[in-house]
Amino acid sequence: MMRIMKIKNVTIAMASLLAVTVSCSDDFLDVGATGSLAEAQMTTLSGIDGTLIGAYAALNGVFGNRFEGPNHWVTGSITGGEANKGTDPGDYSTINPIQRYETDPTSGDLNNLWRGRFEGIARSNRVLALIAMSEDISAADAARLAGEARLLRGHFYFDLKKHFKSVPWVDESVAAAEISSIANSADVWSKIEADFQFAYDNLPAVQGQAGRVNKWAAAAYMGKAKLYQKDYAGAKQWFDNVIANGVTPSGDKYALLDNYASIYNAEFDNHAEAVFDVESANNTGSVNNANYFDDLNYPYNTGSDGPGNCCGFFQPSFELANSFRTKDGLPLLDKSYNSADNEVAHDFLIESSDPFTPDAKPLDPRIDHSIGRRSIPYLDWIAHPGKNWIRKQDYAGPYSPKKYIYYKSQEGSLTDASSWTRGYALMNYTIIRFADVLLMAAEAEIEAGSLDKALEYVNQVRARAANSDYWVKNPDGSNAANYQIELYGSFASKADATKAVQMERKLELSGEGHRFFDLVRWGIAADELNAYLQYESKYLVTKFGGASFTSGKNEYYPIPQTQIDIQGSDVLSQNPGY
């Protein structure tokens, strides 16, 4: 494997530009303000690249608000029904109406999400403007840097589009004075695609630093953009290319990792399954360079027996746990997993000191890589003790998250110990990974290609999960639960294939922030989420009683009222229903 350097090291070059020396002469009158950078400095290769690093930094968020994180743990997972907002009702209470689909346009969290993405766009645009002004960089460097900036800009706009639907397009050609007059009435898909196309045409396959995007990330994102627009034939072409030829920035052929758990382990960052990663770093002077957006989500009150020792804001749902039930090794596509006979046995309202009989029926083995359950080993910590690691069980349920959690053996080395909580971990969040690509390609094949090819892609993902060498084990080496998983023999119809792919995405990508947006683009959000609310409220009456998802409204979040007030309601139009 090619040795690559962490992108965070590039910031050193930028920092060196900030030093200004003043001599003892009248020339000091011609020196700019301390800490400012002259245009001549900014248009050098190092100046442009340093500005580009700032655009990369915006992937993690800009304002320190955890809504800004790329994993969309609230707007993608909690509102997608695969997790509940944990802790207690009064803590981070602004999430409460969002999880009940009662979002208010005055939400400060959504405003920060909007601002953070547009800050990323502004930084990307600044890079492109500097490239246009530069007389010092080669054509090859200009093309590469512009490719990176445009892929980042395309990402930020894609993210805004799937959240808010109607967004104004601002590129490097727009003067600052004109920005406030740009409406959100035009569809920006074609511009997003143009950014991805440019990136694909101008980026190399192999980069010299971890964290930098390459042409294959652009290709995968183009396929995703086509899929969201239901251009299945176009999506298929791009995914075919990525699957056949795609490599990571270090030059490794895209592939599924043998061990599913390795995807979420910092020791394996920049792995062969990572198509588009957000790079993280620890002990840099700012915990926001680590995976700060997950720091509140680890199990609650673990002490030295578990990670973080705070705060339990993200708890997988009852419904998600039940979805891992299998029969003859296959998922229950008829959705009977929520029936009394198929519900996963749980310790809801059972004290950790009281006896508990774990579930003994067949389960997809990915459940215990995804969900912390009572009596099941929790990574290399202790077996999950149940209620003792849940702040308020009757508010959010009995489960804890398990993906993107650091290991006991990594504490102090792959965590950032400079803040109030042990929850800042050094692990990349993967925006697009190869299993995601395979399952998106399966969708495209169903609609524009072949059921047999879709079957091949789905089974490829399931075959990795079926490798018993990597199932969660008890200390004695036995399987931690009754894991049963098989490959599909065939898809009898387009409808069956569609159900299988949709379920596979739910199981494979659970808790990774995709679910809500998948349901919306499939056109089934109202049915799925109202059924989720009805089932989940059986246990969590106070949290979900009376809640409902409104079709034609809740598919998108409201345009932040603060932004409408700034630009005017005659410029920015609110989404329907708000």
C-alpha cells in the first residue's frame, strides 16, 4: 500500500503565511494588518492549497454545532426512524420537535447546518477565485486544485439540496454584493453535476495525501446525484465505471473489507472501502479536528468500563433492532419483524442488576456491530450492562450506538484527551463507502438494467456479513448471538428486488445518516415513518404520542427563517407547509 501523509499536516504551510515581519523604517506604513495575507501570497501554490484545506475543514462543520457534522445523526438517522434522541427530554431539547416532525423554521440547529454548508461553499469558491487570479501555478496544479474545490462545492450543495430542496446557487463568479439577491427558485442539480463532472475530468486517481478527494470519489458522487434524480440509466453508467475501475486516493482498488467492524475502527482509516472520507486528527489544539460531532452520542455514564462516559444522545430504535431478525437467513421483507413473535428480546425497564434472558432467535450478525445490546460484548470493553449505560430508558429505549466508537485499547492514542469528555475520537467518517456504491448500483440495475446484476451486488454485501470469522464473539470464542444469514437465491420480480435492496441499505448502513434521505427519494417516507412512530410509541409513549409525518411537507426541512429575514421573503421562498 502506498504510504500517504495525513492532510492535516498541510496546514503548517498555511500557518507559516500568517507571520508578518515589520522592519524599523517608514516601510511599515505599507505593510498590511498583522495576520492578514496579501493577494500575492494567497495566489501562490501554497496559499491556494492552504485555502483549500479550509474548505476541507468545513466538511467537519464550521461553527462547532453538532448538526453540522457530516454523519447527519439527527437529520438522517433520528428522523429516519433508525435511532431515537437519547438522554432525557430536557437535554438538547431543540432536537425534540425535529424527531417528531414538528420542525420550526426558527430552529437554530438547522440554521447552523445551512450556514455551515454555505461557509464550505464560500471557501471552495475562494479557492477557485484565487486559481483564476494566480500567475504562479502550473496548469496541472490549477486543474487539480480546482477539481478538489469543485468536488467539495458539489458535496456541500448536494447536502443542502437533500435537506432543504430549494437553495440559491452561488459560485466564484458572483460578487459579494449580489449574493443577497439570489433566489432559491432555480434547480441546482445541473450545476452540482457540472462540478462533479469537472472534478472527474481533472482530478487524478491517486493523491499524495490521505483525505484528498480523487476522480473516483467524483464519479461515485455523480452516480449518486443521478440516482437522486431517478436517472437510473445515467447512474448505472457511472457506478459501472466506479465498480470496475475505482481506486482510493492511495491507489487501492475499491473493495469491501473482510471485517465489517473495521469500517468503524480508527486503526483502519483510509481503507479500501472508503470512497469519500472526512479526515480527522487528535491533539491538534482543537477537538473539532477529531470526530467531535459524535462526542455526545456514546453510551451514558460508563465510567472506566466504557467509552466517553457521556452522554447517550443517540440510541438505536426498537424498530431498527427488530429489522435484523432473519428467517432462513434472510430478512423479513414483509415487515413482520415488529410482530410479537419476531421482536428482538430487550431489557427495557429491567435493572442491570436483575436477570435478563438474551434473544435466542436468528439474527443478522450486523446487529451486534451496529447496536449495543444487553449482555453482548461491547467492542473490547465489557459486555453491555443494559440500563446502567442508558440515561433514561423509558424516554429513548434500551440500546446504545456501536458504530464509530473507539476501543478501550485506543484510549489516549486514538482519542483526543484535551477536552471535558473522553468522547473525541480519531476516526474518519465515511460519506460514501463501497458497500453504499454497490447497493446504489443495485437500485440502478433494477430500474435500468438487470435483476441478476442487482442480485450480484446485494449478495456481495451480504457475503461479507456472512463471514463467521468476524461475527461478534463471547470471551470463550462462541458466537455472541444466534447469527443466521444467507445469500438471496434469486429475485422473483422487480418489486421483490426493490424491497430487498431497500432493506439491505437499512441493515448495512444503519446509523450512518442515510436512512431519512433514502426514504424520501424512494417516495415511501410517510408510510415508513408513520409506521415507525406507531410502533415505537408502544414503548415510548411520551416521546412519540401524537407525532406524525406529513406527506408533502416533512420530506424536506424548512428554509431557516433567519436566512429568509436576511435576504427577504421575495428572494428566498419557504418550503411548502412551513
